[in-house]
Amino acid sequence: MEVTQAAHPLPAREPEWVRRVYADPAALGDIADAVGGGPFHVLHPDQFTVNLAGFVDAMVTAGVDGKVYFGKKANKAACWPRACAGANAGVDVASAPELVHALANGVRGEDLVVTGPAKTDDLLWLAARHRGLIAVDALDELDRLVAIADAADPVRILLRVLPASNPHSRFGFDDAELALALDRCVEHRARITMEGFSFHLTGYAVAPRAWQASDVIDRCLAARARGLAATSVSIGGGFAVDYVGETAWQEFLRDYRDDWFHTGKKFSGFYPYHADPAGGEMLSAILASSVASQHADLAAKFAQTETRLLIEPGRAMLDGCGFTVFPVLGYKQREEYGFITASGLSLSLSEQWFASEYLPDPFLWPQRGTGVPTNACVGGSSCLESDMLSWRKIRFDRVPRRGDLLIYPNTAGYQMDSNESEFHQLELPPKIVVTTASDRIGWRWESARRGGM
Ligand SMILES: *Cc1c(COP(=O)(O)O)cnc(C)c1O
């Protein structure tokens, strides 16, 4: 009876380094002691470098010249821009503090792409000073850039297009605006270098990205005919992440019931936690798509038109790059299921604040042998009923106890720190960078202020 109450399990796929950290008898407990009872995030930049290489390999294999810009908003840690600086990748920033943080961690201005709507004059000026590539989103922004630019040092821009698959987006130029923007680029070409076009699509589908990229390459060719550089196309981010196995995900969706969740809570939808293709393989699939033109596929169209491919993956660069640990403060058994109270807040699990739920299964560490299986939800240590890390009734293989560590897997992409605050005057969870290069698990504090931010 009790066991049927629990939701179907959704165990996370996890890389080797994570399994090594879990298996180490001391590391996680030592870190928890050093942190002093609060929650913490564990990061592993080497995995980020592996993910980055996956995207680069996809371009090289397809014979396409291009560059990867990490979508910085997905995680605030300094180790990611540092890893980008070490691997000749760029960073996608959307605010002046993000720009400064990237620079302070070794990323050169020319390796920045600046996105975001209605950018402040300060951001435009800083980006221009550092020779970043600015994805212009509106005509007045273009005018403000013309005013900032001088002919000795033209400003590098992309024009962001309103995507055909999302015609109601508030981002990008529609066709009429684009015609005006192109006229201005031609008029001011001494001060503005129009390097091409960009777009960023919601959703994780391959086909609309391939189609939109093909369309925008045609726009590049037309712009070149008018004397503009138009060398590059940014297809944005939105590369999928494969969090859980296909069978588990399909059975979860097939058998889904509201009463799997505390209070029968209803959700507006879930992230597609199983995806195939994901990450670099999704880029390969986009490039292998056939597009209606004389080219064999999209990769051939990029190559034969000598167009550079720019991508801005955020979440997918962070796949398998970190997890979050919440010490268990208490466990309360009710008639049908229990409540774990975690040290920490659901603000460290951002999905909980988008009318949705982070679904890859959390689990208890250490795994102290077998016990009585228990179904439990997970609440945060605040006074809010709504502060739930998991509304879902999760099956644990033993009764949780105070002092256990509760681990949420694969949280580096958007979960960790986009919504964190010092609610209840609690400190923000520290970030701990682990290394697994030697037999011993090494770890260090990732200073929140590293690089002056
Ligand atoms: C958020 C964003 C990205 C990154 O998106 P992911 O889904 O994390 O890959 C890239 N480009 C732009 C313009 C964005 O707004």
C-alpha cells in the first residue's frame, strides 16, 4: 500500500567522476563538516571541458568552422569561464556584471557575445570597448551603438532575428524591422561591422534550428551582396540534456498521477528529462539535417557558403558538471508518507519556482545497507509551505535520519544558483570544486567573489 503511493523512480544518469565522489568514504562527509551543516554545491570543471569538446568535435566532424560561447546565466561559478578561457571558447553574457566576471576570469573581450534585450548603455559601451560581439535586438539599440562607435574601432554586431517557429517571441527583429536595421548597417558600415545574424529558440527540437539556420545563411548571402561582412550565424542555445533513461521517463509519463505528489499538486509541465540526441550529438543532428537548398545538408551549406557557426549552449555545457548536497535536519513520519526537512531552501533547486518540479531522483548518502523502504517528500528549512525541494513522494530504501546527506544529482545547469537568496538570513550555499585526477578526491572552495564579483 505505502509503496504504491510513491512516484515511479527516475534515477539520474551520472558520469564517472560523480560515482567516484559518492563512493569515496570520506570526501562528502569531510566537505559537509567543513561547510558546517548547510547545503553546498559540488562542481567539476573537467566535465565541462569534456562537454565543450563534444560540441567542438561535432563542428569539426561536420567540416564546419565555428565557435562555442558558454551561456553564462546557467551557473554563476567562476570555474566555467576559466575553463572556457583555457579551451579557446567564448562566453555569452547578458549584463555588465556577467561581462566583467567573464573578463576577470580570463575570457577575452573578443571572445564574448553579448545577448539580452534592451541592453543598457553601460553594457553596450563596455562590450564595444572590449570588442565583444553584440547581438542587437532592437532598432534603438542599433542607433545607440552607432552613437557609441567610432570609425577607428568599429563595433561588431549580429542582428537577432525573430524566429519563425516562435513568431510571438518578444526577442529579435521581424522582417520589417530587419530591413530597416540592414539599411542602417549599410549606412554606418564604417562604424558598425555587421558580422551576421543570431537567434535563440525555446524548446529542444532539432528541425526548427536547422531550418532557421538555413534561412539565416540565405540572409547572410543577401547581406554580403550589399557589402556587409555577414560571416557568421549564431543558432543560440537550447541543446537538450539527457538526465534520465528513456524507459524510466516513458513509464513515468505513462503512469503519471497527481497523487504521486504531496497535496496532489498539479504542474504546468516538466522539462523533457530524457532527450536523444542531447548536447554535442544534438548539434551533429542539426548539422546533418537536410535543408531545402542545393546543399547536401546544413553542414554543407555552412561550409560551402563559408559561414561560421556560433552556438551558445548553457545547460548542456553543464550536464554532469555538479550536484547539490542538503544535510537532513529532520524526518517526520506521517500516516502514508514522510517529510524530510533539508538544511537549505528550494531556491537552490530553481525548477521548483517555475510551476514545475526537478525530477531526477534525490538519494541519501551514505547508503547504509538495506532498511525499511520509505516514501517521503522533501521540504526546505524555511517557514513556507511552498518551500518544497520535492513535492513528489520519493521512495527511499531506508528511513532518512538527521545527519544523512541528501543529494540532488546533475544540478549545475540552472538549478543551483539562479534563484538563490539569503532568505531567513541563511548564507548562500558555497560551491566546492572537486578534482579526481589522483587517487584521492581533492576539493577546494570556489570563492563566490573570485574574479572580483
Ligand atoms: C539562455 C540563452 C542561451 C542558453 O540557453 P540554454 O538553454 O541554457 O542552452 C543562449 N542564448 C541566449 C540568447 C539565451 O537567452
